[in-house]
Amino acid sequence: MAAGSTDLEAGERALLAAAATAVGLALHVHDGSYDPAALALIGLATVATLAALMKWSPRLQPGALAVLLGGLVALEVAASLTRPVARGLPDDQRPFLFLVGGALTALVVLAVDPRWLGRGRPAVVAALAGLHFAAGAWLLRHAPPLNDVFSFQQGALEALRHGRNPYAITTFRNVYAPYVGFYPPGAVVAGVLQFGYPHLPLPLLFTAAAVPFGDLRYAPLAALALAGATLASAPGRVAALAAGVLLFSPRVWLLLQMSWQVPFAILFLALTVSCARRAPRLLPVPLGLLLACEPYLLLLAPVAPLLLGARPDGRRLVTGAVALALAVSLPLALWDLPAFVHSAVMVPLHAPLHWSALSVPAAVARAGGPLVLWPPLVLAPAALILALRRAPRAPAGFAMTAALLFLLVFAFHKQAYCNHYFLPIAALCTAIAAGRPE
């Protein structure tokens, strides 16, 4: 196995930054639904990420990288102003704009020159995350959730409160009625979904922490703010600007409005990379929680040894992380294993191809072609093998590999939308922040 470089150069990080922005703009085109231009941007982002992995990058000075990142954040903010940041917002959005402006001001302070901040840097990072959270909290009070995910979370937590298995209930109504095309054939009977909670247990358990605050969406909002703070707390202004690319991606507020659960995976990805740099002995904990967020995240287990650099104890890391993922998932899963397999495994597995997905299969189907789902079976293993041979033996290499892997997987997914593609955005930003401080 060839040894990769131990870090990302400025030119490689520039490619990753361009890729993260391209994915964000792709989601901005049609809120993460299908559009030819959006799919082209996803393709460009994938090529840029692959180029960074292969080290096909221009020579760039760290100062120029910071300028580029600042320009990309400005581009994202400008794009956000071209249309409503979420659905159903009131006309008067001055409190929201004031809070977002405050968060941007904190980012500018971090980006100008972090050396003069000294011991005050953590306070500015906290201000960035806190103001972003406050802006999100204002938005959640004025923008109701408009999808089935929030309904699943509410119903599952209500079932748990009454001592019932959330995977065995059949109380969810089809919020898209009379349309039933998002679900497998026969999964909707008289407007009622014939399955229980369709996700893994860990995100539901973290969502439960927001119940006392009156809105379940405060949990993913807090997770995203903490992820941004984790990235921004890495040394150097490039890390802070990488956090800005994530926190101000144009459709980030829609992500929060819809109560999608990917912010939990984003947080644990950021914590995993940060822990690998600062407290490697604790690494199995955030990595295990990351693997427990979504089934497809188990694809990261083979490349987890990249987090350890040249240290040879990768098997112990993966074993410990998988053990923790099972420990937090099995209690609810084994409560009623057939119900869990039906609701959280078979229903998502048999979900039909949807014409609105931002993916290649949707584009082929729109053109009258056949269903094309086999490429990930080839591309995902190829990406893993390539990463093990070419990616830096460093936390940044792990994050970059995650970005490339999930860009490829989601590009051929039956139902890939805004929430799915935010994971590659976060992985790209995490890789940038984890690089050598300028």
C-alpha cells in the first residue's frame, strides 16, 4: 500500500473549497431537487474532489487560499440573498438578518488575522456558533417543517414516551397525500404508512434532547452550530473560513427548517477529525457515534485507519468504533427486531426511484432510459481502494475520502436531496479545516 502525503497542500484545499461551494450552489438551484445545472455542479464537485485526492492541483500560497475561501463565503451569502432562505417566512426578517450579520462579523474577525486575538479566539468562535444558532432559532419559530421527517420524529418520540416501540407503530400519516410516490408500493394504506420510524436509533435519541424546548429541530440546529465551532476552533484562519463555507451554504437554513437529521452526522464527523488531531485515545467514541447515525456511514470503517496517520492500531480503532455503534443501536433494534428490519432497513432499501432526486438515475429516467443503480457497487469500492493508496495518512485524508465517497454514492441514489448532499459539503469543509495551519 503506497503511503500518501501526511497533509493537504493549499492547492488541494482550494479544490475542496471549490467543490464544497459547487455542491452548495447545486442545492440552491432547486432546493436540492433535480435540475440539469445542479447535477452538472455535483459532477464538477466530484471531479474537483478526485483531483485533490490525486494531487492534480495548482500551486497556491496559504494567503491566497484564505482569500479564495473568503470570496467563496461571500459568494454563498450573495446567492442566499437571491431567494428566500426557507419556506413560509414572514416578510419582516430583520431579526434574522441582524443575527446572521453578527455571525458573519465574527467570521470576519477570525479570518482577518487570528494571531492578534490571542486568548480571545475561543470567545469569537463561540460568538460565531451562538449567533448562527440564534439566527436558526428565529427561523424555526417562523418556518414550520413541511416534510415527513418531522412527523416521524414526533410520532417515534411520542411512542417512546408511552412505552411503545417506535419501529412497530403504524400511526404515521402520509403528509404528501394523495401522492404516494416517495414510498415503496403498498406502504401507504388509506393514507397511513405501514411502517414505523425509518431511521437508526441514535439520531432519534439526540432529537429527544430538544423535547423540553418545544421544537425538536433545536437538536439538529445545535448540532450544526457545534460542528461549525469545532471546525473554526482549529488553528489558523483557513479553518474558520472553512467553517464559514459550511455554516453559510445557501440552503443551510432549509436544511434546519425541514428537521433533517444529517447535522448529527456532520457534528460527529467534525468531532472525529478534531479528536484524531487533539485526543486520539478518545477517537473510537466520536467515530462510533458517527457510524451509528446512518447505515451508509459504515462505508467509512475501512478508511478509518487514515485518522491515525502512521500508527498501526487501525484494527483496534475500527473494532472499538463499531462496538460502540452497535451498543447505542441494538437496544432499540432488538426490542422488536422484525419491526426494526422492516421499518429502518427494508422500507428505505425498497424506496422507489423518484424523478425529483438530484441524481443520475433520475436524469436517465427523465430521458426515458432504464433504472441505473449499479454504479455505486463499482464506484464505492474503487473510491475506497484509491483513497487507501493516495489519500494523506491524516485526519484530513479521512474527511476528503468521505466527501468523495458520498458524492459518488448520492449521485446514483434513488432519492438524493438537500439533506444527503450536506454531508459531502461538511466533509469537504472538515478536510480543509484539518489541514496544516497557515
